[in-house]
Amino acid sequence: MTKRAALVLSGGKARRFQTQNQSWQDKALAELDGKPLLVHTIENVEGIVDEIIVCVNDEERKAKYAKTLIEHDLDAKIVIDEKIDHVSGPNVAILSGLKAAKADYCLTLPCDMPFLKSEVADFLFAKSDGFEVVVPMWPNGRLETLIMVLQRQTSLEVTDTLCRLRRPRSDDIPRGASKTLLVSPMQQIKSLDPELRSFININSLEDLKRLRTRRIHGPVKDDVELDFGMLSISDLWLLRNGAKMMREDKFLEAEKTFDFCIKNFEVCSFFFWAGVAGENKGEALLAQSQLQPNPEASVELDSEGKEAFLEAANNYRLEAKIYERNLCLLLEERALADKAWCESWAMGKTWHVHRYPPKRA
């Protein structure tokens, strides 16, 4: 029998939930209808999963949440996010939960969506057969990127690789999976939850008082399947090994490893991973350039590094085209942002700070 788990993501900083000049408030413990949001989240899924794992970022939170679970007679395992150099965020929490879980499929949940119907969660699990990632996509092409059903074994490899390569965003998980199902909430989910209250977010204190459902319009009404072919786990291992070489300043070895990965991913048209490998090859070449005592050799390595970034940009462009054809606006934007980021490196504009532009409504 297929085993299911829920991974409750509760390690964020909740910046929008805070009040200026007041002490920090833990959103997961904020009360709604007499119960903390964390309790609502767990109670909504406890009847349809075999295990519940709460992912937190430190020991203090773990202790507070353990006390809350005891007070409300809830059974869940609390894990502290893995510490990974130079990366934090949703992917680290998801990775930590996937490592702690034993289930075949895991549903990721933010702690600030207290109205998720168990029937909706059960439906997402039911849709996961044959897919590595199942995630809701609204008619305007936006994704609910913190509510995903993940096939644990493959998603663990994907998420671990993303974290080692300093990619913290959860929307990279469907980009890196070989088979993803983007589920429209406007079909069967709406029949299970007519007002779509399952997707109400509590982002601010005001949201606790004024619960707002989604009113989103757009051309996408049906589910969308993305199939990138066979994902080679061994190539993901190579990417992680290349990242390890970079941390150890073995830049030549890392460059060769990433170059090998690029060729493998381009052969099977897996443009996302080819882009990721390409930009890391570019970083390895630029690092070699800076360490090269011979000026002519340094210039040549710098030029090769910029060419690698341009190659990566082209792969992200090809990835974006796939999303454009399928009206996946969010993923298209992310791929194009990666393309622009690589192009800025190729042009020597290395003073940029943000890889991704602000989210549009």
C-alpha cells in the first residue's frame, strides 16, 4: 500500500506578519478560532496521511511546537532544517522533511493555510500516480508552489541537488522534475471546495480578521502535464559532486564535471538542468580566471566563462518556451529571470543582487 506523509513547513521568518516596533510573532502559533494555525494545518490532514513531519529552523521553535502538539493531543514528528552553506528557504525545509519521511509520497504544506480541506489534499495525492510532482496552477499560470505532492525518492534527489547548488526556491522543484502535473483548481478541486477556501493564505495580521478567497481569472482551465523524459539520477549526483568541488576550490575539476553534465542534459533536452550546469561551469571558469597568474590565460578563461553563461542563458530560453506553450506563466518568468541573470554575468554586470524580479499580480 502506498504510504503518504505531510510535510508542514514552519521555519519561515513571516516578515509580512510582523508589526513594526513590536517583538517578533511566530505566525504558526497565531490563533484562529481559538487554535494555532499550526494545529489547524495538522488537523486538516491527519486523517489522510500515515505520518506528519513539521519542519522548523531551530531548537527553540521545535520546543515551542512540541509543547503545542502535546496540548492539542496531536502526533507529529518535528525536525530541524538541515544546515547547508549559503542557502536557506523552502527547499531546505522540504529537503529536511523528505529525508525524515518514510512515505512514498509527501504533501508539502505551509503552516499559514488553515482551511485546506482533507478532500482536496486526498485528491492531490490521488493525482500523483505516474508523476514526480503534482502542484496546483491557477488560470493565470501562477502556481501554489508550497502545496505540492512529491514522489519522495526522486524529489529527494532533485531537492538535495538544488540545495547544494544554492537554489532555495520551491518552484525549482517542478522545473527539475521529469514529470510534473499542474492541476487546475477550477475543475475537480472546485467541486470539492466550491469557494476554494483551501487556498486562503494568512500572510498578515489583517488576514486573520479578513479571510480572502482567491478570485483569479485566466485562460488555463484544464490540467497541464509537463514531461521532460527520463531524469538521470546519476547526473544529479555529478552536479552535487561538482558543487562539492567548487566548495573545495577544485575549480578545474568542477568545470569538467559541469561540462559533462551539460552535454548529458542537452542530449535529452532537459533545459533546466543544462542551464543550471552551465551557469555553474561559468562560475568555475571565472574562478580559475581570477587565480590565473598568466594575464593571457586569465583573459581566455574569463571569455570561456562568459560563453558558458551565454550557453546557460540559451538553455533557460528553451526551457521558458516550453512553459510559454503551456501557459505556465510563473515557471516561464522564473526561466527568463535565470536567462537574464546569466546574460548579466556574460556582459560583466556582476553587481546585480536579485536573480528574480518582483512578483507581478
